[in-house]
Amino acid sequence: MKRTLQIIPTLLLAANVSGQQVIISQDFEAFDPGDPLAQTAGLPWTTWSNAPGGTEDTPCSNAQAYGGNMSAAFTSTAATGGPTDVILQLGNRTSGQYLLGWWMYIPAGKGGYYNLQKSITAGQAWSIDVIFRASGSIELSTNAIAGATTTYPQDEWFLVGMAIDLGSMAGTVTINGNVAATWVTTTAVGTGGVGLNQIGAVNFFAYSGGDQSEYYIDDVSFVDVTGVGVPELSAVDASTFPNPTEGAFVVDAIGLTSAASLSVADLTGRQVVAPAALLRRGSVSRAEVDLSGSPSGLYIVRIQDAEREIVRRVMKH
């Protein structure tokens, strides 16, 4: 593996975590061109109909690669999509915080697609649909309702990332580190809007919303970052309100010294609020934060108190 783990620090820039649990770290260097991915790799890879090695399986390829020489290729035989239809099982996760991502390559004039399934059993419920159009635009939808539209670069590798916090029911999609969309993790596509607060699998389907599909993925990672990266302050209790927020929120903490400072970063690691002292009001330290000028998404609030640190996550709608 030459660059497989590079995706992990890219996705973890904002969290500055240590001790995270890497659940999936998959490059394709161990495979030969033409190897059926699900059949050769085995679980957590399978196909929509749970038939590895059949027409839904997809070949590994040396036509494109982000790291090394190999990737997984997804090509449709018709504009309606298919037959390639691969599932990457994540486990039926009902709690915790996760980072999921991969590098993706789409040739000019082609498109791509993925969706997030709520169960490892394909077809039970969708959480989010993402269509990469041949025009270079991206369409994201939840509950079959069109959401954000953004763009992606063609003829080059780009990073698809997702930050999923099941505790606050918040999901964020990023393209090359830029927030493309947010969604509520209880959303279920096409089922009336409300479903399980759960993630189960990624579905890589050879589809592009009516365009011809051809895309490649490499260096896939799925990381559990629940409660890691912060030497929690045993004597400190910190809360954020309101969370989610429309822009402004308050952070109250008990047990900090007068030297404590607070900063805020987005998921790319870019600092959106510079370190500033908290105001002491008796035993409570308070900071009033305004993100009204920042885009919607998940933000990392970091309180530094000498060698001690505490981190909270805030979702801005």
C-alpha cells in the first residue's frame, strides 16, 4: 500500500485525533486487472444481489490509479445504468462518529454515482443519493428530494469524504475538502422522510442519471473517530447551545482556568474562528460564536487549556 492511508489524515485534519479505529483501509494493489472485486476481495465487499463473481461484480483495473497501479472500475453498458452494482458493507452502525471516503476519477463526458444504504442488506432504505453528471455537476438528494448541487473535476482524481455523527444525527459530504451538502442521518430516501438513524453500506452503482457511467475508485477508508483525539478533561464539563445552529451558538464550560482559549475549524482543517479567551462568569467560562458567514456543515470546536484539550462538534444548518 503506497498511499492508502493518505486519505485518513486528509479526512482527520480538523479532528487532530489519535487512536482512531480504522475499520476499512482498501487499496487494490493486491489484485490483477480483471479480477472481480467482490469475489476476489470477499467481505466487506459484495454485490447488490449478494452474488460476487456475477454480472453485478466489477473488475479491478490498471487503466487508472491514485496510489500504485490498480483501482476498481465501474462502467455501465447502458445509460439507464448497470449491470455493475457493488456493495461495501460498513456494518449496521447505530451510534458513533465516522469518517468515510475514497479517491474518485471520472473521465470527461462520463459520470458516476453512489448512495449510502442504511443496512448491510441492500435495498432496505437509502440515506443519501449522489449523482456525478457527465456535465461535471453533482446532484445530491435525500428522500428523493433534490438537494445541493455542486461540481467535481473531470479527468483527475478528487477526494470524496463523508463525516457522519449518529449522535447528533448529522452527515456532511465533502468534495476535495469543500462541503457539498449536509443531511440528517434519520432521513430515508423515498420512504416518507424519516427512517432509522443508521448507516449500513455504500452502494457503488454504474449509473449517472441517464448519462453513460464510467468511474474509478481507489484508497477507500472507513474510520471510527468516536470520542477519540481529545484527552477529555475529567474536571471539565462543556456544552454547546443551540446545536444544530443557524449560525450563532454559545459554549459554556465549567472547570477551565483563565488561560483557556477556544477556536473553531471546518472539516478541511481551515480555522474559521481564531483562538480567543473565554469570558469567566463565576465558575463558568463562556464563548459566544457566530458562524453566520460560514457555509452549512459540521464544525470542530476546540478548547485548549494549557496541556489539556476538549473538543465538541457543532452542526450549522
